[in-house]
Amino acid sequence: MAQSKPETPAAGTLGQLLGTALAYFVMGAVVLVVIDLLFVFPSGRPFGETSGWIAALPTVWAYTEQFRRYGGAARWGVMLVGVVLGLGAGLAVGVLLPPTWPPMLAGGLAGLTAALVYAPLWYAGARTFGEERPA
């Protein structure tokens, strides 16, 4: 006799989305540090001069998969509002941080802020207005 699994939403929870975004950011930050170190040794320039915003780019892949999970025109509006507010929050953090901080640190914190602000906006908007596609 086969047991059926309980129905769970395919999109997961907000905690899972935030955890995924954070994991992608950490992976991006590790790669960015390694790449920056590869350029520091031969060039002799100081470490941390690469923009930290680059570390947040892998989170775009996570959110792209979320975007594909939903159908309908409303997802475009939710995505645009989330991007504007997320980038606005990230830019605000970047402006408020001390200018003496290295670009990698300041940009990384700004990119992380943008990624973490976008997550709850997307999650709430997609749940409210999105049409989840069947798996």
C-alpha cells in the first residue's frame, strides 16, 4: 500500500527563500574574494578594491527561478517593485556606510541588503498576485 505525501507548496517558505538568497550571496562573496586575490598578487594593488555588489549577482539566479515558477502578468509588476525597492535599499546602505571602507565590504553589504529586501517583497507579492505553475 503506497502512502501519499502531504501536499506542500512548491515555492517553499519565506525562510527558505531568505536562506537560499543568503547561501547564493555567500557563494558569490567567496568567489569574489578568490578572484580579487588572484588579481592582488600579480598587480600589487590593495585587496578589497573590487566592487562588492558583484557578490550579490548569484542571488539573481535564485530569484530568476522563483520568477519562472509563477505565471501571469502580475509577476512582472511584483518583480519590478521588488527590484526598485531592493536596489533602493541597497543604494541607501551603500551611501550611508563610511567612505573609508573598502569597496568590496561596502558594496557587499549593499548588495546583501538589496537581496534580502527583495525576498520578502517577492514572497508576499507572488503569494498574493502570482499564479503558481504546476510542478
